[in-house]
Amino acid sequence: MKNTTKKLASMLWAAGAFAGTSLLTQAHAVNDLPGGPAVNQLNLAPAVTKIAQEQQWLHWFMLIVCSVIFVAVFSVMFYSIWKHRKSVGHKPATFSESVTVEVIWTIVPFIIVILMALPATKVVVAMKDTTNADLTIKATGMQWKWGYDYIKGEGEGIGFVSTLDSDQRAMSDAGGPKKGESVDNYLLKVDNPLVVPVDKKVRIITTANDVIHAFMVPAFGIKQDAIPGFVRDTWFRAEKVGDYYGQCAELCGKEHAYMPIHVKVLSAEDYSKWVAAEQKKMAAKADDPTKVWTLEDITKRGEKVYAQNCAACHQANGKGAGPIKPLDGSAVVLDADKTKQIAILLNGQNNGAMPAWKALSDTDIAAVISYTKNNWSNKTGQLVQPAEVLALRK
């Protein structure tokens, strides 16, 4: 019962914290976000899965039971204090114990606990039943983005990284939305949402590359920690087509607020079309790591990779910001030993302050390194080939 209560309390707290983001943006032109937080939201997010519906019922059931107990206990206590006060002539009883009272205050709480534990246990058991999934997706938490790999089911083999939309990050860096600007999905928009089919059981396997993250989507009633070196799982079955939003619910570093989750639920037909389109993109992007690139071609590709993945921290001008080290004039970037910079991108450094970028392809890593070595004031003329990156992967 203790673990059950802890689990449900954690989910309710996380959902409440997610809902609270709406209160922070009332100074701007904000409307309710379907599938996400609502303005002045007090209740849990509208449920689109059976589990989320049961959690909401359980939440109100527990609240009502606790409220009734509170009112009953304090009513009896205050009545007794008032009715049997010394000023009206009442004298204290002389007995030291009562078997009847002992039996009543043992049996009644026991019955109450059982009545609360049975539905709670039923919900928690259902939450952990990840068997017979139609689709299995691995969600990998990274500072500060999510990597999605479709492991089993329709779409198997698809993989991509989901990052906060660059325009919204720029908006945040500039001090937030301008007055009167519509920002319903502020800091929740991503470049690549997680796409799933409606009415299918989707198993989410969570892990992390660096620190502890948490995968949470309130509308689905799911919240599962993503822990480095460990594998956890959860599941959902969305009953309604639409866009649903969540956030990393574990404090994971300075960019914690910039790690949203966007799940797009499509019809079966539209999902199949999306899978086909993604597979075509993957085939087109499948690079031969043995291909030899020219400096001009690889730096053009590196510019795009940098804009999508690096500019948020190191800035477009390569100057860095605060604790983020500049790349323009960096000793590591200028060093003739290219393996040093390759190792940093593959493995990260400074205890995760610079995350590992193993999720990127060998060609993308080679391209972005070549770009940084030959951009701004860095004019090294050095070129990194994909084969050099592949050789250093562990």
C-alpha cells in the first residue's frame, strides 16, 4: 500500500507541476493548449487513456474518502470537547480502557484501508502490465532532448532525436514571448514529435545517456524515470487522435525546462503513411561511412547539423554563453589532433555538461566537427571523414 500510494502521489504531483506551467505565462496571450496545459488549470489533464481515467477516478475517490474521514473525526472531537467541558459540570470518566473502543478503532481503519487499497492496487497493476504491446519504442533521455527508437511493430527501425524547436529557444533567450504574442505551446514545440497510432498499445522503454530524466505525458497518465544504465518501461493506449504534450519530470540540469515531449497520435491509415515517409527519408539519409567527402560539401552539411543541435548552447556565432565554452578560438577545435574533438562529441565531458552525441550518425559528427574547425575565426583547413568517427566509436 505504501508503494502504491507513493507511485500515485508522484504521478499526481508531476501532473500538477505540469499544469502549473500555465500560471507562469498568463502575462502573455495564452489559451488552453489541447493535449497540454490549460490556463488556470486546477484539475488533472483531460484523460485520453483508460489508465488516466482510472487515475482521475481514484484521485477523486481518495480525496472524498479522506475528506469524509477528516470531517467525521474532527466533528466528533469538537463535539466531545464542547459537550463535555468542565464549565457545564461534566467530570472525567474513571475507566482506563475499553475493549469496545479498541475493537472499533482497529476494525474501522482496517476496513477503510482495504477499501482504498483494492482500487489503487488494481490501477497500479494495470499501469505496469506492458505485455502484448502493438508497438515498442525506446525513449532515451539526453541533456536536453529525447531520442526515440522504434524497436518492435509497424515502423521498426525508425529512429530520431526530438529537440525543442529552435524558434522557441530563441524566443526564450530573448526574454520570452512578446506581450500579446500567441504562445499556447511555448517551450512545448519540438522539431520531431513522437508519432504513434490511435487505439494501439504502445510500450515505452525508458533509459538515459547521462543523468536521470523522466518521461511524462499527463493526458496518458504515464510518468516513468529514465535512468542511465537501467531499463524501465510503461505503456499507454491513446483513444483519441491529436497532439499531446509532456515534459521531463526529473530535475536534470540547467536546460531541464527545455526538454519537452510531444506525442502525435494519428489514425492507423495516417500512421502507416508516416512510417512509409520516414523510411524513405532514412533510406535517403543512409550514408556510407567509408565515403570520402570534400571540405566544401561536408562543411555545408555540418552547418545544418550545428544549427539543429549545437547552436542552442554554443550560439550561432560560436561564442558560447555563461558556463558554455566558446568554439570560436577553442584550443580543442584548433588542435591538429582531430581525435580529441571526436572523443568529446562521442562521449561528452565535464560530467555531462557537454552531452554525448552518439545518437548522431558518423557523417553528421564528422560534418559538424569539420564545420567548427573551418568557421568563424577558425580557419584550420582540417577535414574529418566519417570513417575517422566510426573508428573511435566504442
